[in-house]
Amino acid sequence: MKRRRRLTASVETVLVLVAFSVLAYLIVPVSYGDKRVYVLEGRELDATQECLLIACGIDKLLTDPLSYYDTAILYPDRNQLRSTEPFLGYAILGLPLRVFLRLGDVDLFEVLRWTIVFTSLTYAYLFHRAIGIGVTISVAAAVVCLSQPAFLHEIERLQVVCIPLILPVLYHGLMVWKSDRLVRFHSAGLFFFVALYPLCGAINATIMVMAALFVLPLMLKTLADLRRRKRLAAFLVPVILAAVVDALALAPWLLDRSDLKAYATDAFLQIKHWNPTNVPLRVRHSPQFLAGRVGWTVAAALIVLSVFVVKRRVETGRNGDSSEEGRSPASEKHLLLLLVPALAMLVGASYGFNRQVVPWLGLLFDVVCVATLLLYWRAQMLLSVVADEAGAGRCVVMLSAGLAVFLGFMSFGPAYVSNIHPLATNLMRVLLGVLPPLKSIREYDRIWMFGILFLSLYVAVRLGMTLRSGGAVARIGAAAIVIAAMLFDLHNRKVVASADIEAPRDLVEAASKSRGSGAIYVHPVMKWNTRSGVLMIAIARELGRPIVNGYLGICPPWFIYAGSVLHRFPDPEALWLLRKWKVETVVVVTGDVAGEQAGDVAKVFDSGQGQVVWEIRPPRSDVTHPSAMNPGARGQARMDAAWSQAGSEDRATVTVAVPGGFAAQTVEVQFGQSVVQRIPDEIAVYAFDGARKVRLNQDHAGEWIESLAADALLRRESPVAMVKLSRPVRGTFQMAFRNSTKPPIERIVLIGESNDATR
């Protein structure tokens, strides 16, 4: 009898795994031997970038692991991957596929996607089986957990595909707690997936720490029970070791972020576009929101659960049974306190009333958020934590219900002046102070995906608990409805093959005509968020030479100014910047350029079809900026100047007061590292001769400030511009900053001579 049961269980497991492998293929198609990757229509840019980044990352792991974060684009910046997800976890997983199976770049990308989806489905099934859910509903539960629109419609984004990998973490953590068998195996699995989760998507760790704050009492009670059962070390040791491994592996990515700190300043947060989760303000928009943000599969599971709960309660009422079988756990009731006023806030916003217009509405909503969280914490403290199937089920319901609500609400962003979302809260703003990495999240609706995942987990567990004592027909019918809804979603999306993911042959062939081996600038494609920028990764990889161009995630501040300067190649400013950065070759893709500088550049190739290659002769000495040939003699006095600022439509004008007894011969302006206020592209100095305005710039002094800004910001320094004056100035003068309505001036220094020196 036991042998027959084992055989049946084995057959069930094999059938489930086969079904999941097919479903994973339907979610993320795989096509071997192709240079194109399957994505949804119009979504190939991220897939192209991530495919190339993983391929380059594996190359680095095989040849020079310490240089993993250097992608050879965005030269001469260092550790460029700090501006996007490093995808180190995917590179590690793909390493054996490259070494042993010899998979190409696209094959690696697609197999890794399939592996992550298949693993998530399998662990979702195992997790529900571990808390006593039957086979049929566990299969349906796995489908529900992988069915939200974000997972099905953003398959090109590996940082989204990896979100369900929290399920293996939950499963192995649960098994360390409750299982009496294979504890060491589950500890090893816990270590592996806890370490892998942040390596596949760095935002995952931040969101999970935030989630841990919401379920802190439950976690502490579970840890206490682990200690009582002598399992605490089996749980904490792998988690701590995984955290140490991640910290070491991600250290260059985490620590070298000085130039991106400007994106986390209060000045930037005041204007930041938080990309919060959009919610419907009209009833007619609700179906679209349901389909696009929740998914028909989760909706179908909710409907099925509601039907069975109502049916069970009606039957219980008729029979006079006062047991809690089939009733909603107490944890859910506390969360209604937040859902009701949230609906009221949406109704008010639809009529133009929100916290910006009526401040007390926002205050009331914040109070309700905090009160709901306190009640949720109280419910966790009152929960009986027991390591059996029933106790584990109660804990999962408690955890998933609360995280579904609170993570969902946190995805609406903080109550900032730049965020007018009707459901924005100051609770999220408090979390920004507690967890500063939250400030760097560009797309707050990503948090919504975590919330819907926990909602899916909650619905699946509740459905399994409700149907545990039901008949086979009810379980099969519920599972069939859920799976049909998933297949309906898959059928309605349009998956297409991207363009070939490879370096453009004409550009590679032109660049190969260069006699140099150093850095390359491709003119004039210095643009962010473009396919040409992404393909620079492939070009640099094939040529084996670094490239100034490129595109990753967050635009580094220096790139904005460098793009503006280099677009004017071969003018003196562009040539200065290229020579300063030791760029040897310029590949022009739009035909010949005007204004050749015979002494600085030489043409070495012209295809006649638009590709022209120029080589830049190295300077014999230090490169001097053309706008500051001789900023001032040594030994001159330096003095801070008092200044006042008044803006106009196209420029800012600053009035500078020269202290008495001082003659200014050079003006030094120090700018802050800001992504809010633009550094000007020119500084003009004027003095007044009666009613006449006289320009005082000597030669080109004060021009071409953008190249100074690009070079300084690249070196993580504040830009400094020096303007040599045509004659000494006393009294007051004006400085006009072109194309910068409010430049980020930190300090103005006068360089010149005092009366004592002139005597």
C-alpha cells in the first residue's frame, strides 16, 4: 500500500512538473539558435539590454571577475552598472549554461527566463503543499501566483520576472521551521535563494526589508518558536551568510554611487516623478484597472473564493454550526479599516478633493494608515504561532493579507509635493527616512507587483483552506476556472520576436579600420534610452575597445553635458573633452563632418555610405581648456564674493559685489552637483560704463562650460568655471548664465589684487 502511494505521488509530481514546464514555455517562449528574443510587441529595448549585459557579465566572470561592473560603455566612467540592475545572479546562473552547453547570448537569456518562471511555479506548488493544500488547488495556486499582468506582459524585464523567487525563500524558511526531515537541505536552499534574490534584482532586498517591518511582530514570534524548537541557528545562519555574500558581491555597486546621490536629494525629490500605481477614479475605468493591474486570473480566484465562502457560511448558518471552519481569519478584518477610507479618498479625488486641496483629508488618511498598521501588529502579537499545517496556514494568511494591503498602498508613493496621487501617504515618507534606498526607486508601481503577489498567495491559501473539506468536483472546478483565466490572458497578449541582438556590421567594420586600440566615440549617437545606445554594449564587446556612448538605467549627470558637447564635434570644446578623456577614435555614422581641425584629427577611412573614421592625435602635454587659457597668475589674492540672483526666461543674472580695495581679474564660479538645476553652457561678465553694458570676458573665457561640467561630474567633483576678465573690475558687475534659469551656484570667488598689493 505504501509503495502504491509513493508511486502515485511520484506520478503526480512528474505530471505537475511537466505541466509547469509547458506553462513556463507559454509565459516565456524559448527559441534555440536564434539571435532574436521573444517579447511583447514594442518592448524589445529592455530585453536587448539585459541580454547583452548578462552575456558580458558571464564573459567577465570567466576572464576577470573583479571587473564585473565595468561594461566598457560610458567610458571613461567606472563601474557603470551602478546606474542599473547588475544582474549578477543571472550571470552566475548562466555561467554553467555557457561553459557546458555552449549557449549563445539569446539562448542564455531565454533559458534563464524559463528557468526562473519554472522554478517559481514549482516552489509555489511546494509551498502550498507544505501547509496542507491538496494537489489540485496547489497547482491552481501556483498558476495564480504567476498570473498577474506585470509578470505576463513584462517578460522582457528580468528584474520583474525574478520577483516570484520570494516563494522559494518562503518555502525553505517554512520547512526549516516546521519539518522534522531534511532540515540541513532546507537550510542550504534557504541560503541559496536568500542570496540569489537580491543578486537578480537589487530592489528585491529593499522591498523585502520594508515588508519585514510590516510583519515584524509575526517574525519575532516565529523566531521565538524556532528557538524553542532548537531551529533558530538553522534559520538565521543561512540568512546571515547570504546577507554577507550579497554585501560583498554587490559592494562595488552599492558603494560607488556618489554621482547618483543627486537623485536622492530633497531638491530632486521635490520634482521627482514617482511613477506610482495608477488607480481608477471612475467606475467605468475599473475593468481596465482590474485587467491591467490585478489580472483576470487573480480576479477569477477571488470570485471563486467568495462563492465558496458565502456558500459555506450559508450552510453553517442553516446547520447552526458555530465553528470557525470556512470563516475569514481575524487578520483580514483589521485591514478593512484602511480599504474603506481609501475608497472614499478615490471618490473625493474624482470630484477634485485631495490632500493638496483639503489638507485635513490627507491628515485623516495618514492617521487611518497608522491605526490600521497598529491593529495589524496587534493581531500578529495575538496570533498563536504553532509549527503544524494549521498553524503555518494561519501565519501565511496573516502575513500575505497584510503585505498585500500595505505593499499595495506603499506603491502609491509618499505624500510629497511632487506626488499628487490621491492615495499617497506620509507613512511611505517615514519609510523613506528609515530605508533611504527607497528614495532611489524610479518606478514605485514595481512595489505594487509585490503586493499583488502576496494577494495572489493569500487568495490561493484561503481557497485551499476553504476547499480542504470539499469534494473533488469543487476542487477540480475551481482549479479549472483559474487555469482557464490564465490561458485566456496568455492567448490575448501578442508575443513577437525582437530585431537581431548583435552589433551593427557596418559600424563594426568601419571602426575596425582605425589603427588605434583605445576608446571610441560614435558621432552623433550620444543619446540616452535608445536602441543605438544599448547596442554600444555589443559593439564594445566585439571590438574589445571602450566606447563613450551607451545606455543603461539612470542617466549619470555627466552624460547630459557630454552629449551636448560631443554633438558639436569637431569644435574645440568637443575635441578638448575627447582628448581630456584620452579618446583615440571617432566613428561618424552620418557622413563627413564640417570644421576639420587639421592639427588635432586625421581622417583614416570614408566608406562613402556615411561611415567616416577620424583619429585624434594625442596631446604633447596637458590639455588646456579653450575657455580658460590663463586663469590667473600664481600668488594672486582670492576672496569670496557676495552675490544676489535674479532670473529671467532664458538666463539667470547674478549681481556680484567686489569688496572695497580689491580689483577682480578672474572670476571663479563653483557649481553644485545637481540634476535639478542645469549648469549653464556659457557665462558672460558685464560691467556698466554709465548706461552702457560692456562685456568683460577675455577671448573665449566663460564659453563652453558644459565640457568642464561633464569632466568634473565624471570625476565626482563639483564643476568649476573660471572667467578671465579683459580688465580689472571694482565695485559691482553682473554675470549672465545662458540656458540656466537658476544655476546651482555654491560659491563665487574673485581672484585679483588688493590695494596693498598694487602699491
